[in-house]
Amino acid sequence: HDVRGFVLFHLAAALEQDDTPTRDLGTACLLSYGLVPLEVSGVWPKPDDGPPRPNGTRETQIAWLLQWFSESRASDALRLHAPVALARLANGAGELPKRAVSSVLLSVLTNHSTESRDLQRATVIALGRLGDDDLDDMDGRIRDKLRKLFGSKDTMTRDLARIALARVASRPGPGP
């Protein structure tokens, strides 16, 4: 746990300080951050707990990345790697982290979203990693959004939505 926390602290610091012209360092940090899950504590951080730490528990790790993703002024070329990292971390982290990540990702795909097409495509891929086939409302919202994207004018988005929905439908959920 201590080694993982150390790694995550330094990945987060490097991500926040990345000023390289290509953003390759930031991309590597984001991808790596999503591959180093901490232990789940079962406690979702509250707003009055202060800013989330990137290296406390899986929940604070997710909360930190959600905050970075939502507030970052980083380029879309860098931000588009966050949705998949978030989906990886939220899998197996419990209901509250999954809801928090799903809500943010679904907001990227609203009809009036100002997010880039590439970020929206990355979000579709992430939703395919996050949803499952049970009857809870969040999984239903994910499946509904992916089905609606079948009518997208963008061919790549349509195709990614089909693949994502197939992944969601083939993943058994914990509920009925």
C-alpha cells in the first residue's frame, strides 16, 4: 500500500506540473495512475473532508482524478486519457465511486456538450468498461446513453457505442 501511495503521489504531482510541449509525460502519468489501484475503504470522501488526496484510498484516488478531470485546463489531447483511467479505478470500488464516475462521464456526452469529439469517444469506451447488465439505475442510464449514440452522425462514435454496449451487456452485474 505504501509503495502504491508513493507512486500515485508522484504521478499526480508530475501530471499537475507537466508543461512539456507534447504532453507525453502527462499522458504517461494518467495511463499509469489508472493502473495502480489502491485498496477500497468503503468510505466516499465528503466535501468538508478537504481536497482529495491522490494516494489515500481507492475512493480518494478516484475523487482526486475526477476533480482533476473536471477542473483541469489541460488540453483535450491529455484529458481524453482520464475517462478510461477512471473506469478502471471505479470497477470493483463499490457503488458510490461507480456512480460518481458514471455521472461525470455521462455529462461529457450530453447533447449540448462542448467537449471535443475525441474526448467524447474516449468516454464511450470508458462507459463500456464501467457498465454491466444488472437492473440498477446507473447501469440503465449507461446502456440508454450508449443506445442513443447509435444515431450519432459520427461513424466512429456509433461504432464505439456498439462495442461498448456489447461489453456492458456481456458483463454480469451484482444485482438482478
